[in-house]
Amino acid sequence: MTCVLNPATAACQLRGAADDPMVTPDLDDCRPKCPNIARTDRDIEHVRQ
């Protein structure tokens, strides 16, 4: 999975304030149903298996 961070819709905890341009996601708190997740073709193949 790849995070395409949008602080307004993130399901994880954020490191920094949402309005800070340097805000980052807490990848230790990544949630599979987060709307910010993008999957590559390889990720989709893994899910199908």
C-alpha cells in the first residue's frame, strides 16, 4: 500500500498539525480501510492471492 496523504481524510494519527505543510502520517498506525491508500498493480495481485 502507498499513502497519498490528505490530512483531512486520514484514518491514522498524524505527526504534526494538519495545517502544517510538513505533516506526515504515522505509518505505524496505518489502517487498511483509509481513503488515502493507493494500491499498485503488484498490491492488487497480492490481495487477489
